[in-house]
Amino acid sequence: MGVTLADVAARARVSAATVSRVLSGNYPVAESTRGRVLRAVEELEYVVNGPASALAAASSDLIGILVNDIADPFFGIIAGAVQTELSGAAGPGGEKLAVVCSTGGSPERELNYLTLLQRQRAAAVVLTGSASEDAAHAGALEAKLARLSGAGTRVVLCGRPAAGAASPDAAAPFTTLAFDNRGGAEQLTAYLAGLGHVRIGCVAGPAGRTTTGERLAGHRAALAAHGIEDDPRRTVQGAYDRASGYDAAVELLRRDGALTAIVAANDTAALGVCAALRDRGLRIPQDVSVAGFDDLPFSVDAAPALTTVRLPLQEAGARAGRLATGREEPPPGGLATLRAELLVRRSTAVPHA
């Protein structure tokens, strides 16, 4: 039996009428009481609009798209491609409303948005980008997604690792489209090493994120394969933005002024690296080669153009949209890994004598 209004009232130690007042928002309720009711709703996963038993299956026209930062082109491209596919699904009863939720990278906000989407009986949820490596959050997220899926909501993870086990022989409760971040980073660093670079700095992403861990692992694997020491002084972590790339490059040069190449966590951070190098009178690529990741739209127009790794962002978003609307069958085991492609633009990465 589903969770009822009475269950929420019992958990919050208030009357059912008080719960109704809090949820409707039409009556004044003491803030402490309101907080207890909302905590009970969250803990019990109560579906607000009517008896939970009558709403067991998702039936709304709403599809939620969770992104870390809507201002980041990485997420904008994916979200835009998802939304285009939702428009493509239009027809009698086929129209869907996309709601983009920007989490700011907060694990707590991610869970809160999923709860809100569950209450709205979202037809589907698409989670994009990096995930938190915190084990407690991963467990809470997997449980939340399982409840959504069990209630009839299609769940698609796009550009992040699978939540829970996925095998070719078993049906997964949700679908994962993962990027080969490790393989792409390994290709990139191996390319620089092949050009003769041995003093390679790394501007890694923020700590505790799956994408950061995967790309850093690929970078280190390439260093090891080429017999290059993984000197911890040559790695600085920070956000995936220009300011962090700038600050990280300054720190790397402070630690080792003889660096001949720098790989950045993404193309945006790479622009910050380039700015820091120029401000210090260093030429790109004659003095220091620079490489990015993602192949964001501006990377080819940067001066010089960035050598980078292309992720199929548009393809991934479009496929996630089709999966979310049931217009494409999930891959075997619910998991597909999308290939990363090295894009060599020699203007930012040249041989080191």
C-alpha cells in the first residue's frame, strides 16, 4: 500500500488537516510545524497530488533534465539535444514539457530535484554529467532512481557512470549513456608524450566527481605507459571554468616553471590556462603546448585552436531524449559507452625538442 496523508501526519506528529494546509500553502502554519511536515513528506516519498495508490504510475507530460550548470556549454548542448527530441516526439498525446534543473554540482540539490519530479509524476528524468563519488550519496541516489523507475518514470543517465550494477544479460531499471572519459584522457596525454613532452602539467577537475576521477586516471595511465613520472606537483584540481584554469596554470608554473605542456580538465579551463600563459609572456604552443577536453563549440575558434578530445554531446543528448520518450530501445544491460575522439589541432600542441 502506498504512503497516505495519514502516514505523513503520524510521522510529523500533526493532524492530517495540518498536512493538507502545509501542502496547499493556503493557510498560515508555524514554521517549525511546516518544517516537520516537509521532512516527513521527503522521508516517506509522499506523492502530493492525491492518494499515492492512485498515482502509482507516472502519467504527466513533464520530463526533467538535471544539469550541473546550465551556463556551461557542455550541459547546454546535451539539454538542447534532449529537448529537440521531445519536440520530435510531438503528435497526438506526444507533446512533452522539458524542465531543466541546475544543481550547481550539489548532491543534496540533485536529490531534492528528483523528489520534486517524483511528486510531479514526471514521465522521464534525464541526469547529465559528472556524479558525486561519495558512497552515501551514491546509495541514496540509486535508491531514489529505483523508486522513480518503479513508479513508471523512465530514467536515463547521460554522460555519467551507471548507478548500480549493469550487465549484458540483465534488464537494468534505468539506462546509462556513459562517456569514455578515461580513454579520451589517456589518448590525449599519450599524444603529448609521443611529441616528446615529459614535463606535462594537469589542470584536473574538482575533487570528488566521477568525471574528474576518470580523466585523471586516463592521464596517469598514459604517463605510466610512456615511463613518465607522475609528479603530484604537476596536478592541480579546480572547477571546470576559465577562472579555475587560469589559477591552476599559475600554480603549476609556480611549482615547475619548466613545464612544456598542460592538459586541462575541459576546454573552458583550457582557455584560462592559455590566458595565464600569455600573461606571463609565454607563447602557445612554441613555449607551452595546451590541450583541452570536450570539443566545445568555441574550441576551434580559440586563438590558437585547441587540440582537444571530442565527446559526442549532441548525439548523447538526442539519444537520451529518444530513450526518455520511449522512441528508442535501451542498449543491452542498460549501458552504452560512447567513444571519445582525439582531435589534433597542431596549433596548440606541437613536438617538444
